[in-house]
Amino acid sequence: MKHKWANDILEKAKRLALYFRNHQIPLATLRRIQKEKYGYEVALTLTVETRWMSVFECLDHILKTKIAMRALLAEENIILNQEIKNYIIDDCFWEELKNLRDFLELFINFIRKLEGDEPYLSSAFVTLRDIENNILLNNKIPNDLVEYSIDRAKYRLDHRFNGELVNSGNWHDIIEEEIIHIAGKENEVRVLIELSEYIGRRRGFAKKHL
């Protein structure tokens, strides 16, 4: 990730995951504690560059095993690197990790909607607006990261909106294409006429119509 605040948190999470993946005895003990605490193992995953999903999973899995990692510190026969121990006992790290993880989850759900078996772009726009409204009020995340992430999500939805605000006026072209696709190309003229009349009367789309 390019943002310093987010990158610092991610780098710490990756170091935790990589440390346990490279040290079999602590990893085996951690897995035993996971089974005792949760009833199942939580795999510690690394990230794939440019993939938001892999970043989210790395953070999510580290967060899910927080209790087990802290319990590991009480194991008499386990010696951990001091830097790793510092991460595990650092309440500030865990709080910021959760903030970043929760922030990314909004976009992960948005991407999943786009990649679903029956993607509806109009509902994706509504979801994106809900995300925008929610996270702009989130004072736990740096403003420049919020703005960058929203912009990237808009670009993922449609390249024409790179750097632009999403509003009801921006939706018309995309919704027009989707309605024509649903109604069939043979009905294009009728769709365009009725759509034009509807927009003229309503001055845009209400959420319930998208």
C-alpha cells in the first residue's frame, strides 16, 4: 500500500505472519493454542502486490489470532524475537490494525459485488455512495487515504470516473447501458425514450429504482 500509515501497519502484520511461517516450533504452538481458543486454525497469510483481497486477508487473519498470539507469550518453552513480542503486546498496533481492516472490508465487499455472478452496476454505485458517506465520517482513518481509496474504487467501477465525485448525474450513462442490456438490444430505442422521459420527470434516480 502506498499510504505511510496503512503501509506501516501492513508491514508489521506481514512481519508477524512471516516470522511464524519461518519458525516452525512457535507456529506449531500457535496452532495448538488456536484450536484450544477457537476450535480451528487460523492461517497466517502474506500479501500479493496490487491485490486488495490479499491485504485484507493478511490483516484479518492476524487480527483473528490476536488472543492466541498473546496466550503464546505465556508459554514457557517458546522464545520469540523481541520485535515480534513488542508487536503482540502493543495495544495501539492492534487498534490501528482493526481500524485498517474494517476500512478495507467495505471495499472488499464492494469488489465482491462487482465480481458476483450477476453484477448490477446501478446497485454497485449505490453501494459505493454508502461507502463514501460512511468512511468520510470515520476520523480513525487519515483523510488522504480515504480520498485515495474512494477514487480507486470509483475507477474500478468505471474508468471514466477517475478523480470525479460520484453523484446521481454521473450514473445515467452506466445505468442506461445496464437497462439496455437487460431489456435487449432490440428494445434500445424504446428504452432510451422512456429513460429520457423518466430522468426528465424525476431529475435522477431514487435508490429504490436502482
